[in-house]
Amino acid sequence: TAAEIDLYMRKLREENVEVATFNDKVAEIHNFFRFLTERGYYSKVPFYPEYYIKRAPLRHHYRSVPQNTATEILQNLKRLPEDMRLMYLHLWCLGLRINEVCSIKREGYYLKEGVAWLRIYQHKLKMEKVIPIPMMLYRSMMVYMERKEIGLDAYVFQNSKGGPFFSTHYWHEMVDWCNELGIKCKDHVFQTHDYRHSVATALYEHGASIQAIREFLGHKHENMTRRYNDCI
């Protein structure tokens, strides 16, 4: 009966097991009762698994780039080649994934009603997203693309063959550069993904909702966005 299942679930809750293990047990029991219902032993499943599922604690990585590290990089940014410099600004300003930065095309930048926008293809979700960008970054990119004579359908940041810049090459170059200048970020030198944590945290601190940050970063679920917010 439903009462017997409730009693069993309460006892199961008291067991010292991981949240994921407990939830797996609830799902297995629910699936078993669905099987019995299909066979006609029950008219309907006598409990709702959602009532008993435990909420897993969010695991934060606390990977935001320290302000002094970002400041030191920005102060020395002029030493980098122009393309490397602009790629870094896309990480620092927008919290993009490095493979998204590498795959930006000229047609992705545009103005609408006085606001600068960037259209990006998200390889991870296999879909596009459109986000607002700082006007200064937009203008810098316009100057860069005009000077490089980059076509509308061409990659903005290119390798020697005209394809997208290699993300691993960018990371290696930045690590070598930071090592040369003695710039450290906590227990490592440089990680592109840390800037997604920095941007998510900064947006939250300045009043943006979790839903707005999720849209900006391009996450599928809010729980993922919460993991990137080092304030929560």
C-alpha cells in the first residue's frame, strides 16, 4: 500500500548513503512498480517518486579569477599579439567558452537599436545564442576585422590555413606568456574556463537573476549556472 511504501521510504532515508545512491534506489523501486502496473497487479503506481527524491547539494568549484590576477593580465595585455589580446577580452568580458571564441565569424557581430550583439554557435549544445556585448569590444573588433579584411562568413580568429584558431594553441600560448611574466591564478597559471565563473559571479553580484545568467552563459539548466556562481 501507499502507507507501507511511505514507511519503507522513510526508513530508507535514514540509511547513511550518498544522495545519488538513494535517488537511484527510489527510481529502481518506481520502475518496478511501473512494471507491476503494466502487468495488471496494480491499477496505478502507489507513490510519487518526486516526493521522496533528495535534492543533491550543489558542488561549487570556486574558480573565479582573482581580481589582482585579471588586473595584472589586463595591464600587460598590450604585449600580446592583437588576436590573442582580443580573444582574451572575449573571455574576460563575456565568459565565453574558448571553442566559442575560436569559432566566431564576422557576421556574428552586429548592432541593433544602438546595442552591440554577438551571435555564437555553442558546440556543446549544438545551437546558437545571442548576447549583448560592450560597445568598446564591438568597435575594437570592427577595426580589427577591417584591417585584416575578414569576410562576412570567415572566422574572425584564424589559424595559418584560414580555419578557426586552435583552442589548445591559445591555451598553451597564454600559459607560456603568464609564466614568462610570473602571473599566477591561485594554484595554476591560466585556465580559459575560469572566466565563465568570474562572469557568472560578477553578474550575480550586480543584480542579475540566475535565469538571466543562464541565458547569457548558454547553460541548459539553472543548476549548472548555480555551480558557476561563487557567491551562492
